[in-house]
Amino acid sequence: MTQEKYRFDLSDGFGKDDIFAIFAGIWNFIAFLLKLVLFPYVWILRMLSRSVRFIKTRESSDKLLTEDEQLFMESTPTFFILVGFFVGILVAVVVAVFGSDAVSNFLEDLSIDSLVENLGDILGLFLEIILWIIGLDTGTGEDKIERWGIVDFFRGIFEILTGVFTSDPALLFIGIGLVGVAIAVVWIVISETGIVSRAISIIVKTVSFIITTPGNIYERTYRVYIGFNKRLSAIVIGTDRIQNNQKSFHKKILVYSLGLGIWTFLGGLFVLASQEFNGDTTLQISFIMFVLIVFGLGVGIIEMFIIVRFLDIVSRGKYSEAKAS
């Protein structure tokens, strides 16, 4: 069930490894959700890091781009668009959360005592759930909490058997034999009809589908992403320039685009700070989203389109291997 140190396996009985495997599986699921939510921002940081490495690389600047570098340059217009979109969402969420009265009231009432009390309530809830599953009762008299769980289930079976069969030793002996026959019959049905194997097969297929589905979705999304990058970069940069211009040309495009991106972003923050929203959070969020989305489209398409062609004209095609030959 898990690829970690602990593995869920009931063939050798239910032990501590199985318990740890269950918690490891829960943690892996939570980690998967966090990665899914935070993936765009991790990707943005990775793209920025790769852009810096690409610009700082000095060797082979007069060579053409490799296939991997072509894919990277084709993704730069889309990168700026997605930066504006996802950063806009992040800033809007932060403004909405910290601008709400509930959060401000929570921060005002926050204290060590309240944290300890809330932690105690959470731990008490988990303990109560465990006690209900087991079926352990607590308290005495009027305050006693009656729980029905695993203990009560086995206790009920035992009371039924003892109540029926203890009145007569012969009847008790017959009852024990019948219980053994019933267990044997159930076991034969399970083992010979393949019910367990089919149930396990269904569970395995379901788990396999759940595990492989995100990967399949990612592969399809990635192919769509690559295709979109090629089409957009063909318009903004030009397929001929990506294939035939030297690496130094694309470095300069990236430097100017990042510089204009930072300048445009700071300009958007300045405009945002100069506005008066009079406590209207919705208007503020809408303005933030508008500014950052326009930032992404402006830098990723319009500004990069102008930079590429202006640099190509001023340099008189000296970076193009096709024109040089």
C-alpha cells in the first residue's frame, strides 16, 4: 500500500508496521494534496532558477540552442502569463483571508492558553473516537457514557452462546461443534468460490486506478502545455529564431524580458498602493487580479514580441546562423 519503510500487509497479522503504514498513507495523501495546490508556485520558482542559470551560462553562447533549451525558450511566454495568473490568485487569497473580520478577531484572541485548550480538545476527540470504536465505557452512575463497539460485539456473541448452551453440558458440546462447522463452512465458501481473491482484485484495481490517474492526467496536460508553448512562441519569438539564432540572442531576450517583468510588477504594486478602496475587499481583489493578469499578458506576449523583433533589427541578424551561412 505504501512505498515507504512501513508496508501494509495482513499476511503476517495486524501489527505496528500496519498501523504505521496507515498513518504513512494518510500523510502521503495530505502531502499529495499540498503538492497539487503548491505545484504552480514551486514550478514558478524552478523556472526563475533555471532562467538565472541559463543567463549566467557563458560557455557555448555562440552555439545554437539544444533541444532542451528550445523547449525552455518556447515556454517563456507562457511562463510570464502563468506568473501573472497564479501570483494574482495567491495575492487575492492572502488579501481576502487577512482582510476578513474572522481572521482579525482570531488573531486578537490568539494566546498560548487557547492553543493548548484547542490542542487538548482535538486530542480528546481522537481519544473519544477510539473509545467508541473499541466500545469502552467511562464514568459511573448517571454520568456513565454507554458506548457500543468491538468489545460489545464479542461480548454479545459470548453471552448468546453461554445463555443458550450452558443450561445443558451436552447442548454446550453440540453448540461448540456447530460453531466449528459454521467456521469451516464459511472458510470453504470464501476459499473455494474465490470471493476474497475477487474482492482483493477489485481493491487492487481501484487503488491502481487512483494512483495512476494523476500521472495520466499530468502526461496529457503536459502534452497540451508543450503544444501550446510551441504555438505561442512561434507567434511571440518565431520558430526560425528559436531554431537558428545563437544562445546569446535568447539570453538577451530573457534578460530584457525579466527586467521589464520586474519593472512592470513594481509599477503594478505602485498603482495598487495608490488606490483607495475604502474597505471594499471585493474591489481590491478584482483590481489585484486585473493588474497581475495584465502584467502576465503584457510581458509574456506584447513586451517580449517587441523586444525580440527590435533586437533582431538592431543586431542586423548577426545572431542568426542561417543568415550568417
